Amino acid sequence: MRFRPDALCAILCFALFATPAVAEQQEGGSGAQRPKMGLVLGGGGARGFAHVGVLQVLEENRIPVDAIAGTSMGAVVGSLYASGKSASELKAITDDIPWTTVFDDTIPRDRLSFRRKRDERDVLIDFRISFDDRGLVLPKGVLRGQELFLTLAEYLAPARGTQDFDNFAIPFRAVATDIETGETEVMGDGDIATAVFASMAVPGGLPPVERGGKLLVDGMVSDNVPIDIARGMGVDRLIVVDVGTPLHTRDQINSFVSVLSQMQLLLGHKAVAQQIASLSPADVLIRPDQPDIGATAFDRSVDGIAAGRAAALAVVDKLRPYALSEAEWADYLAARQSRAPRYAPKLQFVKVDNNSDLPDRAIRDLVTAEPGKPLDAAQMTSDLQDVYALGGFRSVRYTVGPDPTHAGEGVTIVADGDPTSANWLQLGLGINTDFNRNSSVRLGFAYTDRSFLGTGIEWRSDVRVGSNLLVESGFYTEFGRYSSEPGHTGRGFVELTPFWSRVDTSLYYDNRAISEVRDSRIGARLDGGLLFGNWGELRLGLSMAGVDLDTTVGVPGFTDDTFTDVDWHAAFTIDKLDNIRFPTAGLYTRVSFTDHVGWFGGDLRYGVGSVRVLKPISWGRTTLLLSGDAGTTTNGDGRSLGDFRLGGFLNLSGLDENQLIGRHKLIGRTILYHRLSAEAPIVDFPVYLGGSIEVGNTWDRFNDISLDALRPAGSIFMGADTPLGPFILATGVTRGNSSLYLILGRVF
């Protein structure tokens, strides 16, 4: 689920905020003088989609635009139009942008490093708590805007090399606010993507943008409808589009949120009213009627554009006096397109400006841009997404243009380190009950320091408390070249992890629990291996532990024993799943072998091999998950209880958890689930309805394995992806048994 406490804060933030001369007149077909037309596009979040509808009507009626001033969403639409895009192209852009994910700063799982993918398999909440020398570290904005900036930068790529906004197809100004002084900041030069992003940086929602030595936030704070800015660009007439959220009525002020929202609206309302009062009778004011479209309704682009069209058509008679003839319009469009920036230079340099804890080479290795080659904006977006996925960044962006330390023009990659990603604490909660005799609650704590004592070595400590206990604290480091190339094996890793664990296992006879055995271990693992891009891992290692088996329920001494367990192990894992909670695409495969040996005083002599496969196949909102597990034990040791367990939800549903224990295991699953709710922007709360068919068993002796001995099972479940993790309510049935399950935590 894309929902965190910070996402809720972002919604509140969006709800609360909801002078050079124009270039010479465009050449007309008749050459006659006409008034210079200025377009003012106000801020309003998702309500700003209406600007696109207004532009459609202006083009359909051949109304020229000679200068544009925009704030926030008005700056987004205005910059794209000023750079040479048509109204139809803007409509296509609004259709193409994935609004359900563009505000989501969560790193897509297919870009996560393999290390961070492994972390996801623990029962931990996504929300992180970070610290530094001064105490708790809080972000400057509840959203980071990483994906939003890269999306914006890619669409503005042709204009990013034009440093003077007067040289756009249409002269342009973006309006922001200096957060230190509260003064309006008018931006008419520099990097256009950075300027527009600053203009829409909602205070508290997105972090302030540093530009020209100033910290800038959304222009709607100081000048939401920048009529004065457009007038200062030397125009004769103004077309003003106000998409701001109207003041609440008394009936609508019914909660503390609405009171705070009204207070913020009042702060800007007076300034907007004064600006609009300055309009002359010859100017045209357009106020789209959008009573049910809020500032965060980014999934309502179609409705917003329609509202803009309707509002513009309602005043079309006031616009017609400024219309051009067909010949004049053709000349106007030709002149406008001739001025449109088309920037695809050969780069003279590629610079990394990095203030994160990661080395510069980690960034440079993942960026494919090279001096002497043209800039590929789409490839740069992909490269920086890979860099951002390394973790440790507040943002990873790039600027295009000159640099004081290099000759010519090039690209500067600006990697802003995130103090909340240097170290963090995560909490976890897991619940599993069958509403009968089997219930467990698990609490998890994990602390990660990405660079222990500044060494670049990651230190991670995990504590899990419940019916089973685990304490481990390990050190992990990678070496070699960073790469996102498929199959790249240039990076290796080493990991050392001391641990202590305690696991309670129930033993069953004739479907009844007759004994409970506690397995307590203290030891350490030393592993090393190779990474295949971010999707695969080959791991080899050695583990040594002291083991104490005690019978806690049942006949004392039945399984009591103390011994040393030494093993070497190998595993190859492929993890391409798009979602660990409710996967819809990708593949997960793990093949492993563990050999318990007599080295260093080891007392056990047997081997264990296992295979696990998950393959989701989706169409629309429905997913078929094919899954299977198989395992076998060689040279069985009498002191082993059995390394394989079945029982519980999706592990022969209907049985108690881990009811079946054996030295050999085989299970296959066909799981079907359908997402009931459509994907939504900013806050996404998926709910699923599903069922499963399962078949499997465990055996103590290899010769007993047969298809006739397989046990069928099935389940029906309702699931939700919540902030605390997957939540499942299910009923399962197998031959002779049935159970209800309530589960909070990882399932698949």
C-alpha cells in the first residue's frame, strides 16, 4: 500500500494551499498592429487541469498569446505551452503522466537494490524513524518530489538548455515565494525545470527548492494569480485564469481541518482579490466551475479540462475581438514554432555534485551520459531513477547548461543526501491466529546504519519478539562496480552476522498437539557472494551455532539434547516481483542447499535442499499466482526434528500452523485474487478478494513420497494492503480439518 503518515500530511498540505518586455510582436498575415496578449495561469493543484481546456478554446478561436505568467500548476501548464507545445499536446501529456504514482516517492521494487529487497521480506512497517547528533531527524517536506521532478524535467527537456525564458516560443515567467522573507520570486532565467518545480513546492508538502541562493516554495503563498507579473512583461490585454479553491461556506467549516484550510485560503484570498480588481474592462477573467474537484484530485484531469473549456466558451464573445484571421493565425503559429527551443546538444561535460554518504562513483557508474554525446532525456530519467534507488538521497536531479568549473555546456547531476536515510529504525507487527488454540503476536525492531562509523560498511540489527525470538546484528559491505545492466555481476558482498534465536515447535499426532519443543541457538554466519544487477544473488557461507533442544510441553526428555551445528550453505535467488505483499508481475525463485558437517566440532551430518518458485500472472486487476515449494533431506540425523513444515494459511489451509513436520516436503498452490478498488493517486488502499487451491504433504522417509499421499486444501480470503502490512481474513479447509485465519504480516 502507498500510504504512510506522511502521505496523509501531504493531503492536508495540498488542501491548505490549495519585468523584461515581451519579444517583438509576432508577424501577422496583414502586418496590422494588434494588442499584445498576456496569459495569467493561477495555482490550484489538480484544479489547474482547467488551464489545458482554456488553451484548447483559445487555439480553436485563434486567440494569440504573447506572454505567460504562471504560479504552481499554472507554471507547469504555462511552461510547457511557452516551450512550444500545443494545447492538444498538453492534453496528451496529462493523459500520459501516471498520476497515481508520480507523487509516490517510494522506490519501485523493480529498482530496489537486492539488499533492500531482502529487508522487505521482514515484517516491518515502511515508515522509518531517523536520528543524527542533534536527535530526531524530520524531512523538510512530507513528499520528496523525486519522480515528479524527473517527469516534469523530461517533458521540458527541449527547453532546459535555453537559460533566458524570453527566448522561449512564448516569453514566460514562473512565480515562487522566498520562504525566508515571504517575498515573491519572479523567475525568468536559469533551468526551467527547477524554476517550475520551485513554483509548485507546496510548503510542508514538498521540500523548498534552492535556487540562486534562495529557498523557494509555492508561489501561491505570495502571488497565486500573478496579474502584476504578466502586466510587467509589456502586454496590452490580459486573459486571466483563476483556478484557486474558493472560500468555504459556514456549513463547510465543520472540523479543525476545514478551519485550518479556511485560514490559509483567507491569507491568499485578499491578495488575489486585489489583483483581480486591477483588471480593466478589456481584460478577460475566466473562473472554471469546479465545485467537486479538490487540489489533490489528480485523477480528475478529464473533468478539469472539461471545466476549463466550459468556462472559456462562456466568455468566448469577449475573446473574439482579439482573434486573428486564418492567415494571421498560420503566420503566428509558424513564428511561434520557429522560436521553440529544440535543445539536444553534445555534452561537453558530465559533473556530479554529491553531498550524500555514497561515493561519487556510485552515481557516475549508473549514469550513461558521456561527454561528446547528445543528451538523452528519457535515458537520463531512467539512470537517475537507478541512482535514487540506491537509497540515501532526498533527491537526485540534474541541470543542463554552463558550469563555472567546465567549458561549454553539459549536465550536472545534483545528488542531495537525505539525513533520514543515513540511519533509521523500523518497527514491525505480525499477528497470526486461527481463533482456536494457535495464536501468535510478533513485534519487530530493525536498526540500519548505512555507513557504520563512516566506514561505508552497513550495520543492521534485528530484534523480533513473540512466541519465537530472534536477535541478530550483522555487518554487510559490497564491492565492485555499480551497474543496472541486466546480468551484471561486477559487485560482490561479504556479510558477518552473530545471532541468537529461540523457536517453539509443536509436534502433532492424529491431528492433536502432543508436545512442544524449544530450539534455542546462539552462533554466527559468514556469507559472501555475487550480485546480478538488482534481481539476483549467489550466496555461499558458513554457519556455526550451539543448539539446545528442550521439551517445554509433553513428556520431559523426549527430544532434549545439546549439540553444535556447523553447516556450509549455498543459495541462488532471483527476485523480480513487483510487490512483496500482493505481487502482480515478476518472478521469485530460490534454490538452496545446506550441508550440516563435522567441521569445527559439528555434531550433525545431513544435507537439506529446497526449491521455491512464485510466478504471478495478471490481467487487469486480477492476478493468478502460481507457487510451489519442494525440499528433501539427505543422510537424516536423528537429532533433527525435520527441516520442513506445512500447515496454516496457503500451506495446506485448514491445518494448524506448522502442523506437519518432515524431512521431505512438496506443495503446489494456485492462488487467484482480484483487486476490488482502482489505483488512486497519493493514497492508495488496495483491497482484494481471493481464493486458493493447494496440494502437498511432508514425509519422514523418501520412499514414502507418492502422489497418492498428497493432501488437497483450499481457502477463500479477503485481504488489504494496510500501513501495518498485509491484512488477511480467511477460511481454509482440508481433509478432516478447517480453520479461520486472521493474519497481519507477510503472506506469500
